Amino acid sequence: MNTTLSPLVHLIDDDAAVRDSLALLIGTVGLRVQTWADPQAFLAQFDRQGIGAIVLDVRMPGISGLAVLDTLVAQGVDQPVVMLTGHGTVEMCRRAFKAGAAEFLEKPVDDEALIEVLQNAVRQHVRSRERHQADRQARERYAQLSEREREVLGLIVSGLTNKEIGRVLAVSPRTVETHRANLFAKLGAESLAQLIRRYAALADEAS
């Protein structure tokens, strides 16, 4: 199954009635839900590579939701976290946002507000993963360029023409054209604009 097409919401709350009602609600908009009564079990077992969001109760026995949030952030988990609390304070809210929470909602949760927050969180997570995937692919392709092709790329994104690049590198414009064609093919770029958008930052890093 393609996780991008089937996001999963992890719902962590020690109250069974809350878990059941929220899982039912979230499922009505086509999002899959996995419920957890024990935050420690969730931390040990959930799929960090999946697409989706995490709904986390602040007050739970054993470990608080804020401590779970701190652990997720420390582990580099990128799924957005929505905090729920029945006894919210301004300080708790501030701490949750400072720690990296995407949203902080008070119980009883407004159904429409929760659904809107989750749909936005999942959309943002999908876009974030797509950007990271594109960045990784760009770096892998860039790594395949020869030293001379990287030099040519750096000069292309600086705005130089083939003739000017030839003068800088002391080679003929025809040789520059060959390097240019090779690096366009290796990088999978179909236009100069696409080349600059995807690879200018990498060329700058290398210069």
C-alpha cells in the first residue's frame, strides 16, 4: 500500500471512551486511525516512516503528553503532533508549541476544528515528505556529476553563457555544450528554469 495515498492518524489517549469517539470521528473523513492506550507502547512500535499525524493527550498516567512530544522531537519524527487537553493552561499551550506541536486543542474537542486541523496537518506532511524526497533525489543525481560538470553547472546557474563559460574554463564552446548536455541528462532537467530551481542551492553549496 502506498502510505502517501493512505495517511494514518495515531491517536494516543488513556481514556477508552475518548479513543473510540475520536477514532470514529476521524474515520468519517477517510483517514485511517490507529489508537493507543499506552504512550510507551506507541513510542516503541509506531511506524516513523508513515505519512499522517499524531493526536496526543497531554495528561496520561506514567508519562505526560508533553514528555512524549519531547521524545518525538528528539528522535527527529516529522509527523505533525496535535495536543489535546481537558485542563489547558496558557503555559501548557506555550510549552507545547515551543516543543514543536502543530496544534493545541481543548477537550471536549470541537469535531470540525479537529478534522480541519488533522486534514491540514496531513496535507502539510505529504508536501514535506515530497519535498524531502525531491531533495534527496537531487543530491543523489548531483553526486553523479564529474568535477568539470559541477564547475559548468555552477557557472550556468550564475548566469554565464556557453561562450563565457568556455573562456572561464579555457575550453571551446563546443566542449561546454557537451558538458552542458551531459549534466542536463544526468540531472534529469528538462529546462534551464528547472535546472536552476532544483540545483542552484547545491551548486552554491559546492562553490
